[in-house]
Amino acid sequence: MKEKIKEQFKQRFGTDCVTYASAGRINLIGEHTDYNGGFVFPGAIDKYIMAAININGTDKVRVYSMDMDAYCEFGLKEEDAPQEQWARYIFGVCRETIKRGGIVKGFDTVFAGNVPLGAGLSSSAALESCFAFALNDMFNDNKIDKFELAKIGQSTEHNYCGVNCGIMDQFASVFGKKDCLMRLDCRSLEHEYFPFHPEGYKLVLLNSKVKHELVDSPYNKRRESCERVAATLGVETLRDASYTMLADVRDKISDEDYRRARYVIGEKQRVLDVCDALERGDYETVGRCMFETHDGLSRDYEVSCEELDYLNDVARECGVTGSRIMGGGFGGCTINLVKDDRYDNFIATAREKFNAKYGHEPEVINVIISDGAHKVED
Ligand code: ADP
Ligand code: MG
């Protein structure tokens, strides 16, 4: 990819360039925990957005997207974001950097990527983080701290793309490290690296390619349930709740709220258990926790759907070590930890059975935990 981008840059702009990249991400465990003050556990993957960049001595940014085969330019003093969605991410990153007192000068860039779009791997965060990192390196002597780079990406989504996301995706893309997952405490925003190098296993996503749009926002309803239980318990978020506390208020809350809270409390503990297991290199426990998360999301939190439950069932039948829904639910991917010798059979079976039942094959996306935002050396 690097050679292709550099060649395209040379053709279009005729100057030398520097290359940067940032990654998409997975979240191994810790779902619907962010707004409950809990933990998430993401890692950057070997799927990137890569950009060749050079300062152009003007106050304009000139961008060519290889994947969209489209060109766009915008001024750095302009308030109006470009029409093209893909260019708004870059525009937003420039604006948000300037807003924070960072320096941005005119530049030329050609970029491309291989993070699947809209599959739940956060190609948008990869795009933002790539440019946030590049602007920091090229114009700001790397003085903007890494957490601020993640926030530049997050604010870009909020202010220029209409997506009210949390910080996890950009955090993972900026902070990602090869063979490491990161436990992010969504309350204190502290993070810690844990080794993830599953020798003898593969990590593979199956994208169901379905998305069920529901009438009244289930996401908001889940949040409200959690807030109601926290209020009944007299704690700020469910981060501070335990099973015992929940049992004490059982007759004061609805059965539905009870089950929602039971999932969140369990999930908080599972992230911690997975971290302990990884320190021992115990991937069987990691897998067990993934299955438990799936069951919790499906039965207690009720954010699964038929297609994802089916993929999870197939995983169990094929002796997969761990499998669960990844992301908010109601569609998207499952993430699977599979022993090498079970992998071929699992993939073949999942393709065949899913296709027979739903009329299309799931998309197979193999991932390796890799570095996040970085300068690509020549
Ligand atoms: P995701 O879950 O992958 O982040 P989003 O809808 O949030 O999905 O972001 C996808 C958008 O990001 C695309 O519509 C496009 O505007 C931009 N994008 C992602 N990857 C690329 C790419 N390789 N080239 C151009 N734009 C991209
Ligand atoms: Mg996105």
C-alpha cells in the first residue's frame, strides 16, 4: 500500500512526501460498559489508513482519496466543511487541532486504507488518528499529547460528522501497540497495556452484514435502565454496583432493569478476569468470558439479533474458544478466538450454514493486534 500511495503522490503533486498510518480496532471484551463508567478492552489491528503528506506552502489542504478516486481541497481558514463525507474527517481534524492551539499549515496528501468501512472496525477513527498524528508530527513537534490526539478525532466525529461517539475508537487507534490490548477505564480515563499474543489461535471477525434499525432507540433505553438502577442504588454509575447490592433492590426495580444491570455488573468483572487470564497466557479463560459476554448481551441486555446468535451457535458447535457480538449490537460482527486447527472448519461451516439460512455469506476478517498511529519509515 505504501508504494502505491507514494507513487500516486509523486504523480499528482510532484514532490517528496512523508508517510503516516493509523489503525482500525477491535474490542475484545467490555461492551456497553463505557457509559456505565466501566472498562473497555480494545486493541489496534493490522488494517490501516495510510497517508502520504507534504507541506505545500499555501493555506490550502489538497487531498486525493485513492479509494474514493476523488479529489477535494479546502482552506484552513474556512468554517464550512467540505461536502464530501470522507473529506470532512480531515477538515475536522485540522479545525480541531487549530481550536486547541495547534499549528496547521497547508499540505498536499494522498491517502488510502484497508479498514473495512462500516463493519465496526472504526475506519473513521483510523482516518482521524492518522491525520491527527501527522499534523502533530509535521507542525507541532509532537507536543500535543496522545490523549489530546484521540480527542481531536472524537470532536471531529461530534462536530463535523454528526456521530456522538465515545473515546474508545480514537484512543485505540492512537495508543495501539503490537501484541497488546489496552484496558481503558472509562471513568478515570487511565489505561493499562496487557499482552495479547495468542500463539496457536487466530482472531477472526465474521461480519453478518445485517443491521436492524429499530424504531425507538434501544441504545437510549439501555442507558436509561442503567441510570435508573444506579439512582435506586444511590451510586453515580453501575461501575460502583455489585451483585449483592443489586439483589438488595430487586423488588424496587423492574425485571427488565434488573437484567440490564446484571449484565453490566458481570461485564465489568469479566474485563478484569480477562486481564488476569492474559497475564497468565490463559486464552481458554479469555474465550469462556467472551461466550459469557455474548450470552449476557443476548439474554439480559437484549441487544443481539437472530443472525448474530446464529453465528455464535455455529462457533460453539465448531469448538471455537470464544465468540461474541462486537459493538453495540443488532447487527455487525462477531469476534472469535479460534484454535489454529479448528479455524478452517469453522470458517467453512460458518460460510455455508449462514449462507443457507440468510442468503449471503458473512464477510471473514482476520485480524492481528498491531501498532496504532505511527510514521511509516522508508
Ligand atoms: P466505521 O465503523 O468503519 O468507522 P463510519 O461510517 O464511522 O464507519 O466511517 C466510514 C467513513 O469513513 C466512510 O464513509 C468514509 O467517509 C471514511 N473512510 C473510511 N475509510 C476510508 C478510506 N479508505 N478512504 C476514504 N474514506 C474513508
Ligand atoms: Mg466510525
